[in-house]
Amino acid sequence: MEFPGTLRYTKDHEWIKIEGDTATVGVTDFAQHELGDIVFVDINTVGKPLNANDIFGTVEAVKTVSDLYLPVSGTVIEVNADLEANPESVNSDPYGKGWMVKMTVDNPADVDALLDAAAYKALIGE
């Protein structure tokens, strides 16, 4: 499994990447592996201010539906439109084509409190 060192991670298995004043969020390689084949991604929180750990959507796999949690407080500004036709890209490329949302971040320093790659690997027993 892959865990890029440039990302931060949550205990709920989301990742976040800060780029300027926006951030990209998705689920980790571990999460997509645990979920299995992803068949649908439902995110309807664009434009809504949310707090850290609020649910911003759900991901449906063949055997389960799982909530998606925002890593830090902010506002979802974009959903990956490609996931509607190709939800399986979350499985094949969770850190690239399988990203889920872009968001503004209320306090960029909050990202520093999230897990780095080494701490996330320890969390999942890698």
C-alpha cells in the first residue's frame, strides 16, 4: 500500500493535500482496499461550511456504505465530477484521479495536527 509523505491523514482514513488556499481530500489506499470495489460516491455538500469530522458524503462499495469525514473545518467548493461515471478510480488511483473534493480551509494550521504518513502507517499496523 502507498502513503505519500506529502499528504496528511485522519484516523477515519481520509487524506488531505494543501495547495495554496485550497485543499484536496480523498480516501486512503488502505480505506479503498478495505471497502472493496467502489460503485458510487455521493457528495452533496458543495458550498456548505462544515466542521472537522463532519460527514461530507458517502462512498458505496459492493458490500457496504461508508461515511466520508472532512479532515479540517472549511467549505467544500468542488466535487470530482469524474467519480459519477468512474467511481472505481477511487480504487485504482486513490491519491490521483480518485480524489473526492476540493475545499477551502478555515485554519490551515489545523492540517498540521493530522497524522503524517509514518503515524498513519502505525495506526493501521503497516
